[in-house]
Amino acid sequence: QSGVPLDEQEAYEDDLVRAQIKFKSDQEKALEDKIIENLAPFAGGMDKVKVSVNIDFDFSKQESQSEIYDPNPIVRSEQTLNEERTGRKDPEIQGVPGAVSNIGPVEGLDNKGQIDTYKKNQVTTNNELSKTITNTKKQFATVLRTSAAVTIDGKYQDVVDENGDVKSEYVPLTKEE
């Protein structure tokens, strides 16, 4: 038997989902803390700011590989073969004695009027192909959307001080507000 029992696969998926939820929660908490830290001095303290952050992640795994070949190959080696034969050569007698194929040319026939010509030109070129292999792996958790809701317990009002200058002053919200 081979493979993973279903309950082990489900346990793996449960662990993976738990890890993704923890990662999401940690990232949201870190962003909430940064927002509170930045707004608290203006709101009159950390207890006056409430923040809720939601981050949507894409946890899908994507890998891709591409090969790109250079359109201009480099010549690695080249071999040229030239053969040329002219005229007729009597075949050498070989083989089993007495067989028809071993009987030499028939005497008295004139081969001088027949001229055979054979030419062969062959060029073999070996090219070196240059290729680029690119492996692309998508980041673990890609942020799709981030949203934050911020509530501040208070407001600013313009107040004239004793010198006649207008300044903004923080006024906490009343229980009715």
C-alpha cells in the first residue's frame, strides 16, 4: 500500500489551516498595535483608541518554470566530408568459390566507353544552444486587501487661550455622546 491515510491528510490540513489563521491573527494584531501607537498621543492615551484590522491573504502556492532558448546558436564544431570517384573499378573477387557472385568480369567486354562519376559533399555542424531557466515561486502569503476601523474616544475643539491664540484642545466624549 502507498499513500497517506485520510485521517493523516486531514490532520495535516488542519495544522496548515491553524498556522494560516495564527499568521493572519499575528499580522492583524501587529498592525492594530502600530495604529494605536501612532494615534494615542493625539487621542489622549492608548485607552482612548480602539482599532480593528482585517487582512485578507492569498495562501495559495504557485511555482512556475520557464526555459528560454537563445535564437542565435553558437557553432561548437563543424565537419566537412568530400568524396569523389571517377571511372569504373573492377570488383574484387571474394566469397565462396564457385558461386556466381565470385566470377570475375567477363573477358572481352570493353568498359572504356562507360565512365562513372560519384561525388559526395557532407557538412555536419554542431551548435551550442544557450538557454535560460527561470524558476518563479510565489510569496507565502500575498496580501489581497487590508481594512482598518478606528474609533477615538474624544474630539478636538478650537479654544482661545489667554494670549488670544487659537489652539486645538482634546475634549473627551461625554457618556451621552
